[in-house]
Amino acid sequence: MKNPKNTAFRKNEEGMLPPAFLAYILRAEGGYANHPKDPGGATRYGITQKTLEKARKLLQDLPESVRHLSVEGASRMFYTFYYVPAGCALLPQPLDLVHFDGAVHCGVCREGKLLQQTLNRLDSSGRPLETDGLVGPRTLERVRSFAESGENRNSRILQVTQGLLLERMEFYGTLARKNPEIYGVFLVGWLKRLERLHHAALFTEAPRN
């Protein structure tokens, strides 16, 4: 998991991740792990020790060690540092879940860029979005306008969702090619994660709040 940027949040923005998102991300990330080739080091629920140390500056009652992080603590971290800044609550289903998973696994800014690249590739009707990683009014409006530009809104949203999955697949492949010693060992697992995410987002009916 990519580290959050502390300066983007204030203490009163603390909250809890919607249950369906929490259930998915806990399955995706698993429990405690300490892979020798993982540059992030030890993790619990995908959260690194470094991420936890940064979060402790803003959120109360978090443990010192990631090994002792509770599900409730992880939920607060996921909500504050990923769900909110990535704008997941402002996106339609099932794009919201795919975007959230990308924010957790790739970082909020990187995932924002992947979404913007997806929209630019799918929709050439207007001025291309700046790929700055900030999912703000222009990006959200492009999602809305693209979804409503066809006869079937749901089909258009699925098109964006699947396009985003493909964009992320290409991003993982680029990482593995550029640095095979570090990232090559994780590529198969990353692609399996995308496969499970695709199924969870497109074929599993679950409430989002």
C-alpha cells in the first residue's frame, strides 16, 4: 500500500469505511505479512509500519506496531487516507470500488492519474483531462458526462470501470518490466488481485454503505 500524505487531512475528518468496502479490502489485503522482497516491509491488512506511523499523527488510539492494528483502526485509516481523498463516495457503482482498491494498492494520486488516463482514452469529445491525479470537479464531471452520453448509462459506467482495470494492468506490467528484481515477483499476484476485483465489482451485488 502506498503511504498517505498527512497534510491533506485534519483530525475532524476521521470516519469509518463503508462495510462493503471494508469487507472487500480485508479479503484482498489479508492479515499480517512480512515478505522479504516487499520494499514496504511488514504489513497488516496491507498497511505498512511507515503508513501507520504517519497515521498516528492524525488519528487517535492507533497502536505503535502494525502487528497489533485492529480491523477498526484499519477501517479508520482506509477511510481517512484513501476513500475520502480519492473521491470514492462521489463515483457511481461499480467504479467506486475499483477506484478505491486502486487508491489503496497504487496510491491515491497514482490511481487518480489512471482514472484520468482512462477517461481521456475513452472520451475524446472534449478537452483532455490533466493527469494530475486529483479527482476533482472536472474529473467527476467527465465521468458523469461520459456515462450519460450513451443510451445505456450503466453500460457506459461499466466501460469506464473495465477501462480502469486495464489501465492498472498496464501500469503493473510497466513496473515489472522496469524493475523485475523488485516487482517481477509480485506481478502474478497483482494480476490475480485485478481478476478478483473485477468479479467483486461487476458480479457481486452488495450495499455500498
